[in-house]
Amino acid sequence: MNRGTLLIRADANAHIGAGHVMRCLALAQAWQDAGGDAVFAMAEAAPPLEHRLLEENFRIVRVSAPPGSRDDLEDTRALIAAKPPSWTVLDGYRFDAYYQSEIKRWCRLLVMDDNGQLERYSADVVVNQNVHAGETLYAGRVTPETRLLLGPQYAILRNEFAAYRDWTREVAEVGSRVLVTMGGSDPSDFAPRILPWLAKMQGSELWARVVVGGGAGNAHAVKEAAANSAGRIEVLVDARNMAELMAWADLAIAGAGSTCWEMCLLGLPTIVVEVAENQQPIARQLEALGAAVNAGPPAEIDCRSIAQRAEQLLSSAGERFAMSGAARKLVDGWGRERVLEAMQMGDVPCD
């Protein structure tokens, strides 16, 4: 069955990271697997991310206007009018209620949301995959027809994670492998700050892998910090095998963005960092559920204390086992299929 075209309006840069585009990539993969095609309308994106989209046979259309502006809205509406898609997806904090309501007049609309920050939602479907999402977040701010898909059961993960839906983590008695990832960007330069302290950990068997996003501007600083640190530290730029790396690790130190749901599926014990202010609810709720340790925002983090906490976790199989189990209960890996099913229930041609 030809599902038609999925038009995705999302951006990525060093400030906002790549999370919006990466979770839309996961939805686009599922849409493609179901017989459709996807087009990414983008005003901002790093070349490595664009190359990845093109390699997966997705088309990219440039938006020349400032993201979220009225000119941006007109450019997007022109794309819809030229070749009406089956659905349009908006993912980003700069698409306000007016932008959303105008797009909804032209086509079926799915909005990826994180914190219920808008005064009104006009979408057919709103997806908030975060653990703190609830209907009260949208009370009085959605149309009667809007379907709310809330919680990590709707976490949209990329194809590479499908193989780990039934995977079981073996928790080592003493852990030694640490994965460090701040997501698509690291605006606070946290990774190069933490590496020297990880290298000073007492365990001589420490093996750290640091993933630097393709849009991060601090790859050189990370490599320099790794080279100057004693111990086995690998730096991987724009890694394409995140599921494999998460399965390899005993512990992660990671940004509290959409990567969290990938780590939950893998049952990976994690120290999360509030890289951006909007990540605070995720980090705090994951800690409250026992699924992660919240280190707080980078500016307030004592890297020595975080390295010591990492060392404690690596030496405690019991604590890591409990964290792994709590995380694994949150995500089963079938979220994107649930989202597609909800979209199919309202799948009608555009006007």
C-alpha cells in the first residue's frame, strides 16, 4: 500500500541539537517501511545529518526563511500546496500555535511536543514521548478531535533499535565500559570537561567511548581531552551504531534528550545531564523512577563528583541492575508503530 508522502518540518543546529530531526528520522523510517516516502523541509542542519537523510533515500527541501517566522510558514504551505502530503509533521519549539493552526488548515498534522509549551494545539495528533507527559499538560489547549499520544510507550526509535526489543542486558559484577554522549551537540562543552576526571578513576580497566554528534562544534576539544587523558578513551564522531554502543556499555553519561528513550530500551544505567533547560523534567522524572541518576545542568556539575558517582555505579552490580530494570520498564521499542497506527486511523487525503 502506498501511504503517500510524509512532509517533515524540523531543524538541527549546534544550539538546539539534532534530537528533533533524529526522532523524525525514526518516524520517516517507519513510514518508508510501510510503503510511503518522506520529505524533510529544513532551514538548518549540519552536513553530516543531511548526508544521513539522503543516504536513507529521503528528500531534503530547503527553507530559506528564519525558522518559525511567517515567511517560513508561507514556504511550508507552498510545499504542501505544490504536492499535498498525506501528513505534515512539525517538530521544534519555534513553531507556535498560529503556525500550527495554519498548517492544519491545509493538511493532516502531527505535532511532536515535549513540554506542552503552547497556548493552543490544533493538530490531529500530538505526540509527547516523555515520561512526565500527561493529559493535564494539555487540558483546555487541544481541539476535541486531537489525539494525544503520551508517554514513553510512544517513544519513536530508529530502525537500528528494533533488534533490541527482546534483548536482555547482562549486568557485569564490576563494570568497566562507559559511554559518553551529549547528543547531536554539546553547547556547554561538557564532554571534554568530564573526560580527564573519568581517566583518573581508580579502575585501571576503564574503557570509555565518547560519541560526538555530527553537528557538534567541539570535536577537536574532545579529541584533545581524550589524547591528554591516561586510559583507554575512544572518540567517535557521528556514530551510526548507537544501539550497538549502548549494548556494549555498562554505564552511560548522557544528555537528557530523546537519547534517554534509546538507553531505556537497552536497559542502560545512566547518569543524565540537563544539557538544555527543557531536559530538566525528563532528567528529574527518570531519577525519581530509579531509571537514572540526574547530574543536573552542566554549569552546576562538579565533574570530579560525577566521576566518583560513575565509579560507585560501576562497582555496584546491584544498583546498576535496579536502574536497568526500571529503565527497561519504560520503553518496549514499539512506539513508532503505535504512532503510525494512530495516524492511519485518521488517514484521509488532504483538501
